[in-house]
Amino acid sequence: DWLPDGRLLVIAVREGLLLRQEADGSLVTHADLRALSKSPWNEIVVDGRGNIYVNGGGPAPAAGEHFGPGTIVLITPEGTIGQVADSIAFANGMAVTPDNKTLIIAESHASRLTGFD
């Protein structure tokens, strides 16, 4: 996904790092998520205020990797990182409503959409 200033964000899935592409093309660490989940990280969505949501956990981790209920973390524009949801049944798609008030998560293993205000 993209930050409001146009810089690209990517997740280094197995490393647990959220990376940001700078104007010169280099990738720098935007946030270190390793302490927040043993499962691989999966997706990123950014709201209109610059809040970044990242989900962790997946349906088929590599041999020897931990798999458990998923988690959602929030990285604020100020750099604060915190878990905002847990026990997610494999988040496989996230979106923020246009008013920036609700994060919607598609929980594939539960066959449902879940909204968080």
C-alpha cells in the first residue's frame, strides 16, 4: 500500500519488517513487527490519516513456522505500534471505509467480514 505522501510500503513477510521505499528507491525499515507475532505477516492497508494496519497469520505457513489465530497491528503516523485485534480467523483482505472510521477484515477461515471502529 501507499503512504499519503506517495511512498510505497511493503512487508518482509518472514522477517517481520514493514519496509518503506524512499525517493531514491532504497528500502528502509518503517516498523519492526517481530515481537508482535510468531506467524508471518501478510497484508497492509493505510487509511487517509496515515494509520497503517498490518495483519499476521496465514493459512499455510512454511514447515516449522508457528500458526495460530491472526492478529492486526496499527502503526500510527507518529510511529506508535500496537495490537488492535487478535483471534482473527485468517485475515485475507482488509479495507478502511472512506470516512476512516472502520477497518473491515475478511476472515477467510470464519467466512465472515468483521468491522472494527
